[in-house]
Amino acid sequence: MLVIVVVCSDVCGTCSHVVARHVHTFWLEDDYQQYEMSCLLCGEAEDSRSCLPHDPRLEAALF
């Protein structure tokens, strides 16, 4: 499984203090793109999106 991790920091331009450090993680699992974000300032979140043109989970919820 391929996992992509992106780490970025918000840094003060005056004193170089690191204000926040964000870690974003992406991977594919069963036709869905999984996403997680973690930051001490912003908090934590997770989400998943279908890689297909129409999300089968949303279509099932309509009936």
C-alpha cells in the first residue's frame, strides 16, 4: 500500500518560531482515498472520498 505523508510548518517570519506543524496522510483503500490530518493548533480530522465518479455510499443513502 502506498501512503503519502506531507508535513508542513507555519513559521513566524520575524523570529522563526514554529507556530504550527501539520501532518497530512493520504492512501487508497478499496476504491476510496483516505485522508487524515493532525495538528496541535488545528486539531485532528479524517475523511474518505470515492475514487469512482459516483460514490456508492451516497447512492445507497438515497433509497
